[in-house]
Amino acid sequence: MILVIATVRVVPRLHVEYEAALADIMPKVRAANPGILFYHAGRCREEENIYRIIEAYADRAAMDRHISSASLQTSLATLKPIIADIEIKLHDVVA
């Protein structure tokens, strides 16, 4: 299993738009990619405009399918104007 943790900094004052976009996009992405085991977003309580997207994939092939999927490309086009910065880290499951 592969875990992905994306830290997203949203453009100030666009958090409402970001959350609305995620509420629309994330269920569609999950449905289109059966190899995704977990795919959810959370807003940081301590840092304004910071969100984390937590993803778990069955294997590398599932993650690669998601990365190249039309659903992700459409999502990114919608979210790009709202995101100020993003950092993505891959993790191997150890327990």
C-alpha cells in the first residue's frame, strides 16, 4: 500500500470555494478509481488556509492510474486558481 499526503495552501479568502470544489470532486475521483482505498481531505486547525489530502492506494499501478486519469486532470484544472502552493509526499506503509 502507498500513502500520499498532500499539503495544500489555498489562496487567502478562497477556502469556501476550495471546500465546495472538493465536495464535488472527491466523490467522483473515488468512484472513477477503484484502486484508491482512502481519499479524503481535512482542514488544518492550527494553520489558516492549509489543507491535507490523505490518499491510500492498493499499489503503484493504482496510484499511476489515478495520476493519469481524466478525473484528476479535470479536478486539477478546477482547483489550480484556488491553490497557492502544494507539497506532495509519498509514504510506504510500515504498520
